[in-house]
Amino acid sequence: MDIRVLNYFLTVAQEKTISKAAEVLHLSQPTLSKQLKDLESELGVQLFTRGNREITLTTDGIYLQKRGREILSLVETTTTNLTHKTVVSGSISIGSGETQAFQLIAVIINDLRQRYPDITVQLFSGSADEVKERIDQGLLDFGLVIDPVEKQRYEYVRLPMSDHWGVLVADDHPLASQSTVDATTLAQYPLLISGQSLVHQQISNWFGVNLDQLEVVGTYTLLYNASLLVKTSNNAALCIDGIINTKENSLKFIPLNPPLTVNTNIIWKKGQVFSSASQVFRDTLINTNK
């Protein structure tokens, strides 16, 4: 599959008509239509359903659109990194969950940017599962993940900063007057929890019961939207401290008792070949955490 034709396909998918896409690409409509038909023949699938006004992606077309964006992003990053060999430059791509530990990464990045201004950074926010998947696909160089997470398949550095679990509640929630909360008390209220399966086991161990014995009303991937639900309900969200600014949001974070503390780690693929920018980031990270 030609990268150039893949770009044609993505442009048509975005513009939704052959005519508009042809204008953007500076091609004639017949030429663009032929390229798309050749692509469908090459792949052996139908990518579009052609309507009177707009085209609609088929299921295979939606899949190619998602993967195509990832492919072009990887090609662009690889090209950028390979064409800047004489100086430390290129892009550092980092995925991360929500954690205050990212402050440590920010310090390293800012320091490197001062020394090597040609370095650029691509940040991705998501769960540990999403971050690991993108590392496996070569779409991310590094991932900042919070334990528990399976790290056996990766190189990693444990960061010196830990995260602390607690519960996020509205100011008028019955728990809001408490300085800490234990498992027996917390089990009396409807809960929102992280959607990660390994976190489920960790939380279950802390409660001392299976999660199906608790009133779990929902799960979340990133905390911000869950915090909006907490503000307007009697729900409590089990979460990491410091992610939401509680002072300006009519919310309160209450630490768990006994405390539940977790480590944070930077992971990367074993045998990864880095750009000069990513290599200096990795070396600085290791030296900083010796």
C-alpha cells in the first residue's frame, strides 16, 4: 500500500466527498477516484459507500482510517528523526496516565529543550493499557504508568515519586467531613472506579472483598469527566491524589485508611532503537534516578 495513496484515502474520509478532497489534494476527480478504486482492489475490500451527497466509510474503511492515521504519524516521526542526525533533535513521544509524577518528566523535558531546542515532544494521555498498546505498535517511545501494571515485557525505570489512593467526593457528601476513610465506611456508598482490570484487583484487595459485593455504579478512564459526575451526585470516585484541583471545584479528596500507595514507572520497549532526542531523554532519565 502506497503511503501517498493512503493519504489520499484519509483526505477523502475527512472531506466526505471526492470533489472536495480532489481540491485539497490538487488532483482531478477522475484521478483520485481511480486511485481509490485501485486501493480497494489491492486490499480486496470496499472502503466507501457512495451516496448522493457524501460518501460513508464502511466498517473496513473505518478500520483503515484509524490505522492509516497511526501509520502516517509513525512515518512522519521516523522521517523527522532520521533527517536530523548531526544534532540532538527529533521528537520524543510519551504516553501517560493521570499522575503528579509527570512533573518529574516535565522537568527533564524542559531541561533538554533548553539544551537542545530542536527537540519536540508529543504527549498522549490514556490508561496504562492504551499506553502499552501504543508502545507495542511503535507509536510511543515511552510510557508513564502507575502500578499495578505488567512491566515484564519492557525496560523501565521506577520514579522516586509515589501516588496515593483516596476517594473524591462533593463538598456536601456525607464523607466530606472525614480526614480519612476506611473500607467499611466507604463500602456504604456508590462508587466510581478506574476501568483498568489490574486496578480492580488492587482495590478489591484493599477492601478485602470482591468488587461485585460493592455498589460500583460505573468506571472511568480519565478522572476529569468522573469528577463532574461526582459533583452532581452522591457518588464517590476512587482515584489518585492531586489529579483534580479540589479547591476550585467544590470537591474534596479523602485519603484511604490504611493508606494505599503505588509506584510510578517509565517504560519503553526492549531493544527499542531511539532517535537522538529519545536516546538523550532515556539516558537523562536513568542518570537522574540512579
